[in-house]
Amino acid sequence: MNTASELEFFVLLARQGSLAAAARELHLTAPALSKRLAQLESRLGVRLVQRTTRRMSLTAEGDVFLARARTILEDIRELENEVAGSKAAPRGRLRINATLGFGRSHIAPLVSEFVRQHPAVEVQLQLTDRPLNLAEQGFDLGLRFGEPPDARLAARKIMSNRRFVCASPLYLEAHGEPLTPEELVRHACIIHRQNDEDYHLWRFAKGRESVAVKVRGGLSSNDGDVVQQWALEGQGLVVRSEWDAAKYLESGRLRAVLAEWSLPPADLYAIYPPRLNLSARLRAFLDFLAARFNP
């Protein structure tokens, strides 16, 4: 192995968290991977990993080696990008993280289209119910709704996306329409439990005026499609984004209320580790997303 390969091997091993998982990722047997790790430790003269049959943990030396390996590999990638220049053809591996529902329904089909256009790019798409630490998990790109969560990461706005409070005509005919945010406390509100947000607190703004209302209701879920379906069935009021609810608002199956008030937007951002020069594959995918979401 050359030095760069050793570093990439150890970073992947640390990211996977177990010998078995790393072996699967590298298409090796567990004994072959264990031998490769032993050769690296023998060359360095220190133990990097404490391992048992079920789990592994890094030693103090392993932590130091991992941190420096990540830095060196990042420097190598920046050097390659700088030398290759913006005209380089997209190629290599691109690791993307997105949320479950949106990633499955919208990002996965776009990834399929992208790799048809750029067959030299290998895409690994991982869908999770909450955002991951991109740098620690070795991702090139994360797709997030709302404000960028970390000032240390670079962000590119892919799509504007307003939020509305809406309900079905069935619910509004039975319970009336709230005319001010404060009236929401007398209504059944369907709660979308997202990440670590205070999901019971709905925030509104109108000009310089702002209001935060603690809502309540008997139904809640961490899945956006589920809470939207409950709203369509007349179970209560829900906050949905323009992207999610547009077709139902247009057809009349949902109606927006409190039209004079605005909620924090759910704009779509592409988040990625800050780099002086983006790789050709990442730059191409960002441009591809922007073109698809803003035709």
C-alpha cells in the first residue's frame, strides 16, 4: 500500500466503526482486513485500534493518526482539484446524505439521472432520519431544508421554499378558520417532529411583529408524508412547505390559513465541507441540482 491508500483505509475503518463493516465496504474478508490493519500498525510500531470480536475503539495514537489522516487527505483532494482545474471531467466517488422521505422520492431519481450523464462518477447516497456530521462521516454533500445548520460548512441555496399553515376544507368547515396565530391554541394541530427542533412552537412574523405559539394536538409523527396525510383526512392544522403541499393547495384538498403571516422558510440547501476548490464531480452535481429544482 502507498501512504495515501493507508490513510484512506484507516479513515474508512474509523468511519465504519467495526472490522466487519469496513471489510464489507472494501469487499474484503474480515481476516484480510485484520491483516491489513496489523501491517499498518507494525510499520508504525504502535497499536491504533483496540478490537474484540464485536467492537473496536481507537487508541490515543489511533485518534491522533485519524485526525492527521483526514487533514492530509483533504489537502490532497484540494491539490488535485487545483491542478485539474474547473475543466476536469467529473469522476470519482461522491458521498451524499439526505433525509429519508425527500431523499427517496426526489434525490434518488436525480442521482440516477446524474450518473447516466457522468458515468465516471460513483455516487453513494445515504438516507437518514436526521442530519449527520458530514466531515466525521466522510460525506461530500448534505441536503438540508431550512437555514444552514453550521457556519463552519459551505452552503449553496438550491431552491426557495415557503412554509404554510394549512388544513383540509373538511376540518375548517367543522372547526372554523383561525384568524390570528394566537387562535391556534384552540385548534387541533398536527405536529411534525423534526430533528431536535422545538416542534410544538410555531413561529410567525408579519412586518416587524413576531409571534411564537405553543400548539398542541393528539397526532404527531417524524414523517412529513404521514402528517400531511392526516391533514388531508381532516385531523387538524399542519405546517407544510410549498414544495410538499403545492399540488394539494392547487387542487383545493388543502387550504392555507393565516395568509398575512409568514413562517421560517424551508429553503433547500446543499451543505458541504469548505474547500478552496470544489472537485469537478461535486461542482457538476451542485449545478445539476440547481438546474433541476429551478428549471
